[in-house]
Amino acid sequence: MFAPDGVTRAHYRLLDQDIHALGAQALADRQKTLERSFLLQGITFTVYGAGSATERIIPTDLFPRIIPAAEWAVIETGLIQRLKALNLFLADIYGEQKILADGIIPRDLILGCPAYRRQMKHLFVPHQAYVNVCGSDLVRGQDGAFFVLEDNLRVPSGVSYMLANRDASRRTFPNTFREAGVRPVERYPDLLLSTLKSMAERPDAQVVVLTPGVYNAAYYEHAYLARLMGVPLVEGRDLTAHDNRVYMRTTAGLRPVDVIYRRVDDDFTDPLAFRHESSLGVAGLFNAYRAGQVVICNAPGTGVADDKAVYAYVPSIIRYYLDEDAILPNVKTFLCRESAQLSHVLANLDKLVVKAVGASGGYGMLVGPHASKAEREAFAEALKADPENYVAQPTIQISTAPCLMDGHIEPRHVDLRPFILSGEKVVVTPGALTRVALRRGSLVVNSSQGGGSKDTWVLAPSPAKLEAP
Amino acid sequence: MMLARVADSLYWLGRYAERAEHMARLAVVMLNATLDRTDAADQAARIALAAVARGAATEFADAQAAARVLALDRESAASVVASLASARENARQVRDQITTESWEQLNFLYLRATGIAAEAAFAADAPDFLQRIIADLHQFKGAAEATMSHGEGWRFMLTGVYIERAQLMAQLLKVCFGGGRGGPIDDHVAQVSLLRMACALEPYLRVYTADINARLILEFLMFDEDFPRSIRFSTERIQEYLAHLSAGRDLGRHDPLRLAGRLNARLTYADIDEVEGGGAGPLLAAVVEACIAVDKAIHETFVAYPIEMRLPA
């Protein structure tokens, strides 16, 4: 929000005035109203504690984060480039495996990856769109440029917060919102539905959202998207496969299903193809998929491309398939599977962030500069025992944004999760979920680790309107 | 055409919401009656507790303790908060099918009735606490009525409401007129309490004036055509909604419409003299049994049907 010299950046000036005009009391009141409205709407996630489950709202900050049009243009083209390359990469490794034959990526890294699904080999995926919904995590570094921290290509969530936060911030700062020329995000459900439909042959395809059920932390989002797309929200027990066709059980008998936007992990889609003891999935679903009678979105096995070790190769992947340089850079990543890089990591543990390759959600990681000596030593042992399982990155000074904390405005670290849809076309919704690390100084933004969120305003390209006199 | 699981959840949402309202009303009437410190008041408490298949009132220290169990006991499946929690859980299952207006109303009500302040609010003024729940449930029904499409899902929900209502009303009347121990209630205060438990005092007075007697109460609560809580009103709605829901369908062996139609015919053409002569017990027991049978038939026809019979041609 502020330039290094403490002056408010141009695109924040109107908001700054609005905040000052409102004053502390009005802001606190609006924060309360907002939290209450989230609770009433049931925009909650469930925290499982000792023997009890409580519903909590994800803490939401009132102040929007603003991204000017020129910056967004870079993000948008960068994300489209990246997703195109990743889809081509998936089509290749589940097809001819040229990139492995050419030695760009080590074969064992891909074929040995826990998220690699050999069942997907030589399976036809329309438009080569393996990843239909992608939620990449970006951060802004010290030099002000955005780079990609992580690609989420399996079942990314958070888009309902993007939409709910927008509702809230529009109500909180109606004047600034009107003046600023904020690009709308409300078309997301509509775009998602056409993306999903473009994966089927028939234009009147029956689309459903597959949820693990009400006990899933993201259930609210599943129901929300189904409601806004106007399609049934189904659970595994509502579906049945018969003669390579998938049906849903309705009050009037079985009805065929063409496209399944699944919000369950690969392993729980079909007990016959994947994890046998799972009771969530639909037996026979994968065979119907192989037979081309139903489409699963995202395709199973996309996790191999957002693996934390494969991440290090994404710039090479982009160059290999598109013959372009990556527009959005990666964070420098050390692969502990390479012995030279491992010794560098071990020697610099106090400066690096070390992550387990298979883990997500902020679990299984060591933030070197914040860890105690004992923690670092314990982690070093784990590293040496199983180097293939770890990658390391330099700690990045990620950007902060002002947040309302107990009545005071304080800086907190933030990241940015935009949502990219890919079917017949690739589209980026002009908006994002900005995740906030609520503890002062903390760099971890995951909601399971005490993260919050705020709205993100992407401005239409006419910045002159914004400059307040 | 809708998902079978969704239809089932909407049906149970209706049943639980109706149950919560009924239990809240029984508890309020019981609390108000006991303010009088008369034998009749004890009778009212006994009626309320017997109607929910609880033991005698003497099990509890006082009416407040009994009302507390009816209202707040999460362990008891029939209590107000347990019913509200089940209603809300079913609504959450089908969150994509009910409008935001009705969901928020139900969620708000649930959060207040189960929140940390609930116990204190109940202890401070139990009748007020319960009255607000009833008023909130009316708002929920009103919001649903005004905003939801009155299509298939709506009909499943209302079928649930009316089956629950017919069954609860039959149980309540069975306690009072079923020929159990003590015979039919004859005390004026107890009779007025019964009418209040059925939310029927004012509508009754408009039809029969202040002439309150057992025969007329029975006639009104069983057979009145226009009073929305009479058994006959409920059975007529059940038949009406099931007729819509089954239109153009092969209902198979378990035909809920046939069962519902037979029940409704029995109430439509019953005669109060006959019922009074032989005691209302058998007919009321038949109503409860028929409600259970219709419930089972709905489940087997619309929800848990065998797959091989229903593949599209």
C-alpha cells in the first residue's frame, strides 16, 4: 500500500482517504457486521479438536488489496503461459513421455512421484485440459515483482472466499469501490460451468459437483459453487456406474451424468482404480472415464505437476513446450535429491525454508531462521535419512499489506491465489484470494495454520480515475 | 426430478423443523400452566411429557427441570435443540437446494438456540426463550414459502412437515382421549392447555365460542377442514403432495399415495359420534401407524429403490 518512502501509492489513495474518513469505531463495527454475516451464511470451516467439532469462520480482513491493471496484465499472461505448459506436460508424461526421453526431467522423479497415476497413461483428455481449475499461489518479493510459490493443480479451493470477500468489501467501501473501477469476479461460476461443459461432447451435458460431504472442511464452497452453477451437488453414494456409464440416483430413477467436477482427491474417486478401502468413491467411475463416457475434472494424476520437486523444473517445462521464458519466475529451489544441493542445504539450514515434497497446507516444513537449534538439528537428521523427500528455498521477504487487528492497523504478510480455468479456452478471473498470515511476522498463510483472507481488487486499465486530488 | 438423497434430506428437514416447533410449544404451555399451582397444572405437565413418550412428571424436580429436558437436552432425540440440530444438519446437506434466505434464517435460529448463551437465556426466562424459537421457526417457514420454488423439493419438505404434524397431534390426543388411565381430560384448565399445545385456542374459540368441552376439542383437532394443525388437514396435504410427487411414475409395490389416500379418506368420512362412542383410541393409533407406513413407503419408492428397476430405457 505504501511506497518505500512512506507515501501512499497512487492506486491506494482513495482507499486511504476512505479509511481515515470512517475512523476506528466505524471500522470495528463493520468488521463485526462482516463476521456475523459470514457466520450466518455458514461460510465456515470445521476444526476438529478432542472429541468435538466446531465451525469457525475464516478470519477476514476488511481492507482490500489493490492490484493495478499493468501489474495484473503480467500476472494474467504469466498464469496462462504456465498453465498451458503444465497441461502440455501432463499430456506428454501420460502419453509419449518425450520430455523424459529428452532428459529434461529425470525419469525417476516423475514415475516415482506418489501423485503419478499410471492408470492415466494413454487416456484421451479433451483439449488436453488435464487441469481445468488451477489456483496458483503467488507472492511479491522485495523487488516488487510477483513470482510463483506453488501450483495447485489437484483440487484447489478458496474461490468461494474470493466471491464472499468481494461482497463484503463492496459493502464496506462502497464509494471507493465505485470510483476505483474494480473488475468484477462475479462471473466465475458462469465461466466455471462453461469450462466444464466444454469438456463434454454434448452441449446440454449434465454437470455435477462431487463433494466428500458435509464433514469436509470446504463443504461450504462445494455447495456454493453447485448452487451458483445450478447443478446438483452429489456425493459418492448418489452416483453409480453401470455399463461404463455414470448415473445419479434421482427420485425418478437413474439419470446419466456427463461431467464430474470433483472436489475429492484422486484416491477417493474410484475404489476399483485407486484406493481400495475408500468408501467415498464410485466403483466403476474410472472405467467409464477411460471409455470416454464421463469426464472427471480435474483429471486424476495432475498432482505430479504440482509436486514440490517437479516445481523446480517448471521454467524448463515452459521452455520445452512453448519455447518461451517463464513470465512469472519461480523461487530458487534446491533439490535435496541432488547430493551437491543437499550439502548446500545442510550447511545453510538457518537461512532456508525446507519443505517435505509430499506435504501441503503448511505441514512438514522448517522455517530455518525462525527455528531453534534443536529443531534444525532434528530436521537435518530427517533430511539426511530421506533426501528425496525434501526441497529447500531461500526465505523470501514476502510483501505485507495493512490489516485491521484488534482495532489497530498493522502490516501482515500476504500471498495471492488467482484462479485459472482451462477447458476449450484458458481464462483467468480478474481477482484473487489474498491470504493473510494473521500472526505478526508469520509467513504461513494456510487457513489450517491460522491464516485469514482479504479481498483483492484488480483495477480496470484506466488508472487516471484513481488519483485523488 | 431431483437427487434421491436430496429429497430425503428435504423431507427430514421438514419433519425436524415441525418437531422442534411442537416440542417448544409443549414446553411453553407446560411452564405457563404450572404457574397456577393447581392439580390441573400437573395434569398439563403430565400430558406434555406423556405425549413425547417420557415417564411421569414426578421424575423431574419441577416443571422447569422437565421443560429443560424437553428444550435443551441434546441427548434426547426429541428435544427442541436436538431437532433443530438435525433440521439444520439436513439443510446443510442440501445447502445448494434451499434458498439463502431460508438457510440463513434456520442457521441463525440454530446458532442462537445452541450457542453458549442459550443455557443462561433459558434459565433467565424459559418461556421467552422458547417463544422466540417458535417465532423464528415461523420466520423460517415464511422465508422458505416466499423464496423457494414450490416444486418437487418443496413438496418433499412439506410432506415431511405434515406427516410429522399428523403423527404428533395423534400422539398428543391419544394421551388425552385414548382411553388410558385417568380417562378423557375433563378439567377446564387442562383442556385449555391442550388447545394451547395444539396452537388451537383462538381458532377453536372462533368456531365454537368459549364452549370448551372434550367432544368439541376432539372434533376440532381431528376433523376440522380448515385448521392447519388438525389431523385431517394434515392428511389431506400429505395426499395432495404425494399425488403431485407420484404423477407419471410407476410406484412399484410400495405405493405411498395409496396409503396416504386411504388414511385421508378415513378421516374425511369419519363421524365424531362413532369415534366418541367407541373411544378415539383405535382411530388415533391407526393414524400413527399409517404415518409410519407412509414414511416407509416414501423411503422405499423415492430414495432407497433397487437400482436394477430404474435404469433409463
